[in-house]
Amino acid sequence: MDAVWSPIARRYDPLKAGSIDGTDVKPHDHGIIRAMEATYKTSKHVKTDPRLTIFVSRLSSTTTEDTIKEFFSRYGDVKSCHLVRDVVTGFSKRYAFVEYYDARDALAASNANQMLIDDCKVFVDFEQERLLPGWIPRRLGGGFGGKKESGQLRFGGLDRPFKKPIVLGSRSGANLSEPFNDRDHQFSHRRENRYSGSDYRTRDYDRRDDSSREKRLGYERSRHHRYEGDYRSDRAERSHGRPYESGSDRRRKHDDHSSRQSRDEHESRERRSRRSPV
């Protein structure tokens, strides 16, 4: 790449033209290889001034030279207009060259890019063949633009300018990470504020934590002792040949016994109260 980056190529390089940012080091399609191996010289029969000539493409197949000349005459006096045709069939190849007398008129006409001629949106730019060093035409694998379907897009021209390459460690790259750093800083700041409140709130959290911790430990100890007692009792019963009885069964029997005992005591108190004089 040039020392000063530009979206428009200053010199035609087929390898760079095949890359969206002009940084490819290996060709990725056969057209680029053909363009790199090609030697192209401008036809000696072309007599127009390249600085006064504009290139018009994507024309309708029915558009004539008269229509083209009439359209571009609005920008200035047209010196010549040449619609390129197939030498065998005579059919239009849908591109033309328009030459002006004045460079200012040619510059004004170049702004007609994307305008409609016979219901077709045309592409307009200055001629590249004699103005851009190293130029290789499309038919030899070079050129600019192209369709995605072809898989042979060419960049560096007005139609498809280069995208600025991403350089690791550059200032722009650092800027991309700043929003993430700011977000992390803000999150960290919120987290510190959340857990570093006033003293009374901190002490309140500590007391609640201590209380819940003691309750949890007390519950764990109680459950451990209960299960340990059940386990020892089970082992003792099995060692004396008594049938196995789980801890839950014993607790159920104990609860039933306590319930009967409480009921008997209640009935006994009622009988005594009936026998006693009023």
C-alpha cells in the first residue's frame, strides 16, 4: 500500500485490486493470475485526450450514440462519442467513451454517475486505460468493479473503492476497545459501591450473616447427631438379632407412644375431676 492510504488506486496492481482493502499477498482467483501475467498496451488508433474523456458503462443494449451524446451535451460541448460494439455481431457492448473540448465540462460530466439513461442506471468515471499506470482491462482479468456472482470483484476504483485496512495496535484499534474498558470500569465502580456502603449497613449485613451461619451450623449439628444416634441404634439392634428398624420408624413409634401417654393423662385428669365434690 502507498504511504498515504487512499480508497482510489493511484497505480493499478491486479493483486491489490482483487482485495477489498488492497492487502492481499496471494491471488485468490484465476482472473488475477491472468492479469498479473498479462502485458497490455493501449491501441495506437485511439486519438482522444484521456484527460477530457469519460467512460460510460451499464448502458441499455438499445441505447444509441445519438442518445448518449444528447444526454452528455447538457454538461458541455461534446467533441466525440464512441459506443463500443462487438466486431462480429455488431451488438452494443453497453459501454462508451465521451470526449469534451474542456476539462471542466468533462469533470462536470463525471458527476453523472448513477443517473438514468434509457431507464438504466449508468456508471460514469474518467477513462482509466491511459490515465492509470499499470492498467489491465477487464477482459484480461483486471479492471474495476464486477458482480459478486462472478467471484471476481475488483477494488480501488470509483465503483468499489478500497476499504481502509485494520492495523493491529493502531490508535483506531485502541479506540475500538475503549467502550469495553469504560463499561468494565463502570461495572467495577457499581460493584464497589454496592458492597462498600455505610458502616451501619455493613454491620447489619455482618450480624445477619453471623446469625444465619449459627442457625445453619446448629441445624447441621442436630441433624448429624440424630442420624448418628439412629445409625448406632440400628447397629446395636442388628448385633442382638433384633429385626432391623429404621430411625424414622423408631421416631414414629416414639411419637405414637407420647401421644397415647398424653391422651391417657388427660383422661385420668378428667376422671378425677368428675369424682371430686363440687
